[in-house]
Amino acid sequence: MLEKPLNTRQAAILKLIEQNGAATIEELETNFDVTPQTLRRDLNMLADANLIQRFHGGASAAPSLSTHNVPYQDRQIHHLREKEAIAKEIARLIPDHSSLFINIGTTTETIAQALMQHHGLQIVTNNLHVASLMSQKEDFRVIVTSGEVRAKDGGIVGEATTEFVKQFRLDFGIIGISAIDDDGTLLDYDYREVRVAQAIIEHSRQVFLAADHSKFGRRAMVRLGSLTQANRFFTDRVPSPEIVELMQESNVALHLCPAL
């Protein structure tokens, strides 16, 4: 319980974390004109009151606040510069005339936009927004999976979607993720979406995982897999030493893509 009411800054920090799902000390420094030590004290106080959860270098929303995803329209604009930097780097590594899976998410939609200057791509996707965009290129071949369309974000999910994906073996699987736990576990909010993503990983020759720094320390409920299943991980800030060590042990290449 709170021993005293939150001051204006602490209330603003809490609101920011609730909206974004998580925030690092560095991110908070750009929003609040105080020292990192002050921000750590604020976070510790909020954590002691069970309003947030602390992790190394920042904090995430309390479990009761973070077990549901942020609305799609809000996710489109959150950390957009970071997503664009990640997308640019991924696009640089995808050759023309490649085949690729692209799954659900605003990060993967940004990657799809960055791929629009390529030639001869073959795309299988369960993301209607990606399909609508990439089908505008006459030299792209776009295949949309079967399954149930989620009204909230245009994602296609379900057992039929999973079985559809299993018919293919493609060059690249481009995977966005909602949360990465401290031990490298990949987490998401919808069990059906997770099953599709697992199938994409299993049927891709190379797996590119994309997640900005806000995904670290979030507490989504459904386990998708492990960061060690990716061949390359694209993010905008250096992960924790534990995550970096895990990646090195599993030969997962880290691509840092700082926002400009």
C-alpha cells in the first residue's frame, strides 16, 4: 500500500508505464528532468506499492495491468521510430526474390513497409494489413493464410491458420513478439496467435525476431518459445547482460538498430 500520495512526476511515470507496458530508466530520462537515481527511487516506491514490477534497468506494468495487450491503434504509434530503425535493418538483409513469412503485429507491418522497394518477394502472412500493403506490388506474390480474422487488428488465427502455414518451407520467418521475459522466454497474449508463430518458426530456414526495448520485462501470459530459436534478433537497445549471454551461447546474432 502507498504510505503517501503519488507526486505529479510519480503519477506521470505510472501512467506512462501503464500505457506502454514497460519503460527503461533511459526512456524515463527523456521524459522527466530528474536524475536516474531519482527515477530509480520513484520506481522502487511504485514497485513496493505493487503498482508496477521492477526489472533490471526499468519497470513494467503490474501483472493485473499487463496481461492484456495495448489496443492496436495505440501500438501503431508507440515507439514508431524504433520500429522503423529495426525494419530498415531487416530489409537490408532480405535479398530480392526471397520467400518469407510475416506474422501479426505493428512491428512486422513496419517491416513490410520497408520491404516495398524489393523485387520478386513471395510472402505468406496471417496479417491482413501486411497482405493489403504488399499485394500492391505487381512483382510480389502474396498468399494469405486461412483462418479466423480478428476484428481488432486484422490478424488471422486458429487451427486452420497453423495447418496452412505448415504446408510451406520459406527462406525467412519474420516474427514480432509482445514480450520477452528476463530469461529469454518469448511471450504473447493470444494462444491461437502463438500456435501460428510457432509453426512459422518451425517452417523457416532463418528466423528474424524483431522487438523494440519496450518488449523487455512485459508480462504477457502465453509462452511462444525462446529467444534462442531465432537466428537473428533485431532491437534498438542493448538487452540485459543475461540476455546477451544467452544469445552468445546459442549463436543468435544481435542487431542493434538505434532510432535516429
